[in-house]
Amino acid sequence: MEGQEAERLVRLYGSRIYAFCRKLALKQSDADDLYQQTFLRVLVMPRQMDMDHNPAGFLMAIAARIWRDETRKYARRQRIAPIQDMDGDISSVATAGTTENEMEKKQLQADIRMLVEHLPDNLRVPVLLQYMGQLSTVEIARLLGIPQGTVKSRLHQARQQLKKELEGIGHDEKNVFGR
């Protein structure tokens, strides 16, 4: 792929891809590296990307594959020589002046984001690809190299786990799923 085409992709989809990388990596420094690796991979791709078939989703799938590979490498290194992570996770609370309903909605969204971040990678990646990348189960299966049934199963498992955990922290099913 040519440099100009990659620059165009960064301009068009860079912010969405970075947001996706932040959801995968959780730490900003890891997300920055993942973002750069994604676009470097695009530069060395032997064929051009089909701009008519969800290029943002394709880029997210590249990032997800890189993340999966890096996570495996990290896990292997941790087994050999463990490193303790000193980063803490601080989350913000709703701002003053919002109505009670808006605050509840913001809290639900914050809780969902937090719970999705803590899903195992095999569940989190398909959820992010579907909801952030707006990819179908067929596209996710093709891009991750797994059967479509596996994608559907993982999405179902993730939704069930999220539902259970949301109900466990006080969100009722009506508020969680809009029923």
C-alpha cells in the first residue's frame, strides 16, 4: 500500500481506530503502540484495502489480531519472568447538574464500559468489533479466522456475562436492555 493511501486511512478512520485500540489495550502507552503497529501493518500489506467494504472494521480486525499476538507473547513472558503492573485504574463519576435519569444512564454506560474492559479477550474482541467496528458476525469470523458459530457463541456468552454482572451491581434488566 502506498504512503498516501495510508495517510488517507489515518485521516478518515484514525480516531475510531485509536478509540478501539484504547478499548483493547486499556493503557494509553499500549494503545499508542497498537495504533502505530496497525497502520504500519497496513503499509506493508501486499494488496490494497477494499474501501467499499467497511475499511474501519478491517483496520479494527488488524488491530485485534496484533493485540491477540502481543497478548500471547506477554503471557509467555509473564510465565518465564513475571512483571508486576503498577498502573491503577481511576474512573470518573457523572458531573453535577445532570438529572437523575441522565446520571443513571451515564452510570450504566460507565459500568458497561468497565465490565467490557474486564471480559476475557476471546469475548471482548468480538464485542468491540461488533459494536465499535459495526461488523457483522460473518465479517468478524472471517477477520479473526474463526467459525461464525464461534463468534455468535462468544457474543452470546459476553452478553450473558455482562447482564449477570450488571444485575449484580444493581442495574435491573429493564434499564440494562431497554425492556
